[in-house]
Amino acid sequence: MNNLQKTVRLRRIKSQKSENRSFYFRRKKMIAGFGLLFFCILLLPSTAVSGDAVELKGIRHWVTSEYVRIAIDISGAVEFTKGRLTNPERLYCDFKNTKLKKGLQTNYPIAEGFVKTVRISQYDANTVRVVFDLRNADYDYKISSLEDPPRLVVDFFPKGTDEKKIDAKSDMFLFKRVVVLDAGHGGHDPGAVGFNKLYEKDVVLNIVLKMRDIMTKEYPLYEVILTRDSDVFIPLDERAAIANKKGAELFVSVHANASPNRQARGIETYLLNWTNDEESMRVAARENAISLKKMKQVQNELGFILASLERESKRDESVKLAGQIQNSLTSTVTLQYPEVNNLGVKQALFYVLVGAKMPSSLVEVSFISNLEEEKLLSDESYRQKIAYSIVAGIHAYFASTTPQKVEHHKDAKSKNGHKVKPIKYTRR
């Protein structure tokens, strides 16, 4: 091989090496580019593939003589499937790409009608299941999807009913329903004090504030008014007066119980009425800040109030309200906290309820004098559960009661010449 051939061969070898290096760098850049693209795809939000998850925000229900209506509040349009289960009888709906709202109540008892309970759960990472526990199999149902606000409405009715008569767009609440919530004690009056210095006034204020938030967010057709929203003292007789002045349909006072017996524990709900039960009178005496002896005297002296026609007309509704609240508390709270006793619905003469012109009740949400229940009352999640349960009881009461319309009449003058605004309650 001469020198020229050697030179040409060397040039070809150098050229080939140069092309190989160029191809290697080009391939390396391509791989890096694909890697970067793949990494960027991984970083893209899941909405690029499956869309934002819908949030299930809450459950509302109504019971009428014709049907039971369950409204499932959601944050947007949702795809769902449904199915039936037997022994016991159930209907379920699975919501795809859906999450439960954090802290949402998961069990909704219904006192009457086809549906016993509505249960909700995060069935898997992307599915929420709503289960309707039914009292019997003799029913039909209709599911409607509505907007503004987004919700799914499930109606249960007797077999053979004309579905056209059941309009999911008809709203049971045609006006704001005014509820006054009262946090017991406050200011210089701490109420009962636990062994670890937990104050009743602080616990019940926190619960009532949570109730207001729940009702405002999940039940926008309620107008919620608080007798106090801070650590202030309000005389007992002024609290029901606030409810009367606002034309409220319900008045609910929240308290924490206490007893000389440190083992006493549980939840109980009261309505205003005469009683000869010693323990109920003791509870009322403590909340009224008087002695038991004085409590017995006062009860006899104020007997005429309890016998008045106005009070008689509200007593049955107060029994129903107290029952719904107590049922809701015991079916949800005691399910998770079985050591909390169900002490039932009771009656006693509470000053804070005297004078209320609407159905009213007083809830004792656990014994702050009991070490274990004081610990529960100091726990945020327990107070949240209590708040949700009382709200569910209030809603169950309204759902099972014919709505009342509050009519404000023109100003009239009383005998002493002062202007008054009478409020008349009428059945719709």
C-alpha cells in the first residue's frame, strides 16, 4: 500500500469516527429530550388525564306523606352507577372520581319513611359509595341530577306512584329557616369546671361555633343566629328573647353536664316541662344557678307558665325536636364512642328555655365532671362529631315537620303607645 492509499484510508477512518461521535451525541440528545418530555408528563396534574375529583359535600333529606327525598350535595357533575342489595334491603350509588369532604358526617338516620339510614364512605381511592338502608322492598325510586347548586336527588315512594307527580326541582325550603343557637354560660360565669380545669363555657362555645359553620356551609337555606359568639355573659332570660325577636323557628341551648358522682357519664337532651325527677331537677338547678331546694319552689311558682296554651302548643314540637337531636347524637357519637351512655330525652324547668315562643331544647353533651368525658370534650374531633350530630338532629326535625312561615305584620301600637311588631306563625 503506497503513501497515498494510506493517507486516504486514514482520512476515511477519521471521518467514520467523527460520524460515529456525531451520531452518539445526537442519540444522547434525543434520549435526554424524550426523558425530559416523559418527566414533564409525569409532572402534569392528574386533571390532564382524568379531570378534577368531585367532592361530595353533604346529605340532606325530607320526609313527606308522599315520598322520602335525599339530596346529595356535590361540587360538580359526576358519573355514577347504582345497584340493589337484599337481606337486608339496600340501594347504593357509586360516584366515580369523587372524594368525601373532610370531616363529613357519614351516617344519617331517618326517623320515618322508606329509608332508615343513609351511609356514605370512601369506597376506594376514587369512588364514594352512598348506601340507602331501606325498611322494606315495597318501593320505587327516581334519581335526578340537578344544577345550581350541583346535587343528585333520590326520591323513594310507594310502588305504583306516578313519577311525574314527584318533581325533584320543587324545593321543600322556600324561605330561610331561622335557628338560634345558644352556648351556655360565658363571661364571669364559667359553668361547670372539669378536674383538669376545662371550662364548660369554652367547650360549648366551640361546639356552637362549629354548628354555625356546618349549617352555613352545608345547609345554606338555614339562617343561623348565635346568642353569643365570644366569651361574654348574657342573662338567661335574654337568650330566648333573642330568638323571639328574630322570629326563630327553633331555639337550641348547648351545655356540658356535671354531677357530684364522678362516674356519671353520657348524653341527654331536655325540653321545658314540669318534672318530679330529682336528677333532672338537679341538672336544671345547676344550669339555673340556684339550689335544688329553690328549684323545687320555683317550679311550683312557675307552674302557670307551663300550663299556658302557648306553651302547650309548642310542647309536642319540643318533644319531637329533643327526640331527633338525641337520636342523632346516640346513633353517631355513641357508635364511635360506645362508652358514652344514651341517657335519653328528659324534661325540667330551665330558665333559659322559659319564654321561648318556638320549639326549644337544651342539650347536655357529656359530663365535664367525669375524667374520661372531660378528656373527650377537650378533643377537637369529639366536639366536631357532637356539632355534626346536633345539626343533623335539627335538620331531621325540620325534614319531618311541615314548614312554618313567619309573617311580620305592620307596626301596631300597644296600650301604652309603644310600637310593637307582632309575629304570627302559620302552617304552610
